[in-house]
Amino acid sequence: MQKSYKRFVIKATALPLREPENTFTVHVSIRKDTGRYSDETPFESGKIFATENEALEAGIQLGTQQIDSGFRPKNTVTSEDLVGLQD
């Protein structure tokens, strides 16, 4: 499930769990595309849901809450940032 929200794209993916049987968790990514590059930040809910639809709806809600609370994408690392770094 995907939703555009305040210049971000929230994508929720329901993942089936082995135990408890017939339950789901949700993986959420928030992406901001500036036209020159795209930043995508993943989140895990850590919660268990009874249905796939319930997990997806909770994932979208988690994404909107993150954005509303001042979410900023993680810094992008480019090859220029790595110049001069040693092992």
C-alpha cells in the first residue's frame, strides 16, 4: 500500500509472521524525491496485527505520524563524502 503525504511517499508492506500463526507485522518506508535524488528511510512497527489489511493501515498511520512529528530523511552519503577516508 502506498500513499502520498506532504511531499513524501509512504509505502507499507505487510509481512506474515510464523508465530503467532496467521498474523502480520508491517515494514514502512518514507521516501522524499527532490527530482535530483531520492531519500528513502525504513521503519519497523514491532507490532503484531491480526490481518494483513490492519497491518497496512497501521503502517500508513505510522508513516504519517513520523512525518507530522518532524521527520527528516537520513543524510545521503555520496562518493564525494568518502574521499580521504581510510580503513
